[in-house]
Amino acid sequence: MGYIGRREAAPLIVEGLKRLEYRGYDSFGVATKNKGITLAKHQGRISENAGSVSRLKGKIGIGHTRWATHGAPSDENAHPHADCSGKIALVHNGIIENYSGLRLQLLERGHTFRSETDTEVIVHLIEEEYAKKKDLLVAVQEVIPRIKGSFAILVIAEDEDLIIAARNASPLVIGIGDGENFIASDMTPMLEYTERAIFLEDGDIVSLTQDAVEILNNGQKVTRPVELIDWSVEDVKKGGFAHYMLKEIYEQPQAFYNTIRAINQGSLPRFARHPDSITVVACGSSFHAGLIFKYLVEGTCKIPTRLEYASEFRYYPPPVNGLVIGITQSGETADTLTALRQAKAHNCRTLAITNVLGSTVTRIADATLFMRAGPEISVAATKSFISQLAVLMQVISNLCGGKEEGILLQAHKSIEEVLLMDLTDSVQFCKEAQSIFYVGRGPFFAVSLEGALKMKEISYIHAEGYAAGELKHGPFALLSEKTPVIALCMPGETYGVMMSNIKEMKARGAPVIAIGCIGDTELSDIADHFIALPRTDLFIQVLTTLVVLQLLAYRTADALGRDIDKPRNLAKSVTVE
Ligand code: G6P
């Protein structure tokens, strides 16, 4: 994040970085320009070390919160990085692929490196050009063509009253204020100050002063539209909840409803209305949303649908002339962006589903459908996931009639009912577990994958989602009284065989927490614990089961005292492949 204006930059940037911590939180730092450049940076969370950083003086500053790639988390490897003279400072998001060759050359030319990062080469290259040209903008323009990889960089120098920024494949947004300007990886740190945003494009180099924004691309001045952001600052505050994750779980009824309302029969672009086949690419939770979609679209619309992890897409023969849907709540996941670029290169038409206006995926895809989840801060996806499902259900409605809109518009009421459930007994079981299996069939197999992901990422208990029929092909060997199985057993075509599977698991000593419908005494009798959900439409049961599993993971992680919003080693927006 960068700031230039009339306020003290450091405390404002520190507060802003807290909002960006979901991108990485192993170390952080700020550099300001006052008389000279001053810099403070620390390993660890912002909350632990903010004092010395906030006290830096100056009305121009840049800051960074890190998710280590090159070089372990440490004070030295934290950004900003300075040149040899200490007169130029830089922060960088992304990866410089050709850094090792550049580093050797710079060492030979006498530069001193203070970190193990790929980033530091950029500031030394700028130092050399700045010595020749005495103009920071020109120096950055000279250096950019020599670095390969993904980057969003911000640079300040002792002798210049401006911030220079450049982007390639990593997001950057300018916030336009009155007599002050902001720049950051996303809008969330600026929502208090402005709603006017400019989303930068790849190749843009920006000179940002207190009153002016100048954007160059390929050496030419360009103008980019100013967009109004309708996220409010309240959306990014905890609002009395213990964690963002809990707040976001509770925001799901509204997020689902808003998204259903925002997408209608005409929303699907013309090119996507009659596909012969569909390919879905996504990562993490978004992949699980894709799997639920695959079950439902193939079942309802009879359109063959292939689903790939975005990171694996390139290793399969590409679809020819098909429709490719990329699901990514952040719009910035590197693997998903790459997969969509590859699909385009093979003449596929591409549709993105994302939560973030102006995100990179919106520039790559032929068309975008936006969810209306509002900003999601907690690393674990919850309301963005439910909102992806809302978009995907509306896609199915567009493709083949699908579900009646009336049912979808009522779904939020069922989600609300589930939010009030007491899960104390089940939490007790889970928090003692060494390992937990989640099993289901059909769309509930996808739900089991997502439930297990939620549990492992925030509680650190090993959890696996399995197709219920697969457990006997290996994982049975792991079943014991310390390995509970969470069985998703809803009325419908999978019910009978799920009941048999549950009996098999119990016979091998595993306690079973069954999730089924209210009034199912047969299921409640065989289960060790029974979680009863409202008896509704199948898709709504998918939603309510998901919400129960999110709550179960949350309550278990909370009982274990975990760092729920920022689980160890994870980041929300993974901008490296
Ligand atoms: C990270 C997040 C996950 C998310 C995945 C894909 O791993 O921690 O919650 O599901 O990225 O993110 P995307 O923004 O592409 O949906």
C-alpha cells in the first residue's frame, strides 16, 4: 500500500496493511519519505510490532505485508527493500523469475544485498538508472523491461515528492482522494477515505503525486476509467464478532440473496447460452463450488461438464472451441488466470465468476458474472463460496430453466435457521480427533470435500473428504475411535447406500456424526451424533449442510484456540503458480 497527501503516512499505511494481511502475514514493513527515507520492518504479525513502524514520520509512504516465497520470513527479508545508498525504497508483490542472474550481475558491479529475496534486485537496478537519469519515473521505465515475472511495485526516493508504481500480473488499484492519493493491492485499505478507484492494467507505470495521477503504458500516456466502489467500510470491520470468519458465515444469507437478485435470465452472455460442453477451472474452495456445479448442471441440463484444478489444466489436452468457466472469488489466483489464458489461446470462450470488481480475471475473460458477497477478509472462504453457488445456480437457470427462482430467493431463510444451531456435542468429538473423514455421495461428496477443507485449514486437524463408496478402498485401515466420520446422509437417491456405508464404518469402530434431515429416526438411531437440518429442496440442503460444516470447523478451531482468520502458512489470494 502507498499513500501521498496531507496526513502522516505510516499510521495510515499500517492500518491499511492490516486489511491486506489476508494476502500474507509473516512479516511487514513501511518506508516513508521525510527529509530522507526512513524504514522499519519486522518479522511477525502487524498487531505484534506495529508501534515502531507507525511512528515513522512523513506524508509519503509505502508499506507491505509478506507471504514468503524467496527467503524465509525474517526482518531482513521483509519489505520495503532499500538500494545501497538508502535513498530509494521499494515494495513488491509477485515473483521475479530472472532474479538470480540479475543478482549476480549486480553483485559483480559492487552492490550490497541485505536480503535473500528476489525483490531486492529491482531496487538496485533502479538505483543504477536513477544515478544516470536523476528521474525516478524514467529509472523505473528503464528497469521494467529487464525484469521477468509477476509484479506490483511501489517505489519512493529521497529527492522526489511522488510514488512510482508499476504492474504486471499482480493487482494494483489507485484510490483517488482530495489532495491525497492512495494505491494498494485492493480497495479494502482505502474504503474509509474514498470510493473512487482506478484499476491498473498490465504494463501500466504510474506517477502518483498528492494531486495528480499520470499513467503510462508502452511509453504513452493513457487514461483509465474512475470507478465507484460500493463496498462500505463497515464491511471490513469485525462488527462485534470474535472473528471475521464468524461474521462472514453470518453474512451468508444476505450474500446469497443479493447474488441471486443480481443475476437474472439475461445475465449469461450470448456466447455462453448454448454450449455443447463446459470446462470449469478453479482452485481450493472454488474448485469445490465447481464440483457441485458439475453434478447439478450435468443432472439438470445434460451438458457434459469437465472440471479441472486450474494448476493441472495445462497438462491435459485443451478443450476445443468450448465454454470455459473460471471460478475465483479473488479474481487473482495465478493458476486460474493462467488456465483461462490457455483456454483463450485454444479458441475457447471464457466466462469468469468472481467477487472483485476490477480484478485481473475480469480483464482476461470474455465476460464476467459478479457475486455480491462484499469483501471477505478471513482466509477461509465462506460467504464467497455460498455466493459462487448462487451465481452457478443462476447459470444453470439461464442454461436450461433449472431451479425456480422462487426457491432460490427463499434459500437464505433456510441458511438463517442453520446459523442458530448448537453444535457443542459434535465439536467435543472433533476437537479430540486425530483425523476426521467427511463422506457423502453426489453433490454431497463435493460438500464433504469443502467441509474437510474448512476443518483442516483453520483447526489444523487432519481431515479428508471422500466419496462415501471409496472409503473401503484404503482409508478403512485408518478408522478407529479417534477417527470420527462425518456422514452426509440426505433423503433422495443416495440415502439407502449411504446408510449401508455408515453401518460399515461403525462396524470398524469409527464414531459417526451424521448430518441428515429432521425426523430421520433411522439415521439418528445408528449415529453417535445426529445433526438435523430442515427438510427442503436438495440444493438448499447442499447449502445448509455446507453452512453447518463451516460452523463445525469454526467452533472446533475456536475451542482449540486457533488463529482462525489467519491460519498458519496460508494466504487468501495466491498470486503465484
Ligand atoms: C486460497 C484461499 C482459498 C481459496 C483459493 C482459491 O487458497 O485460501 O480459500 O479457495 O485460494 O482462491 P480464489 O480466489 O481463486 O477463489
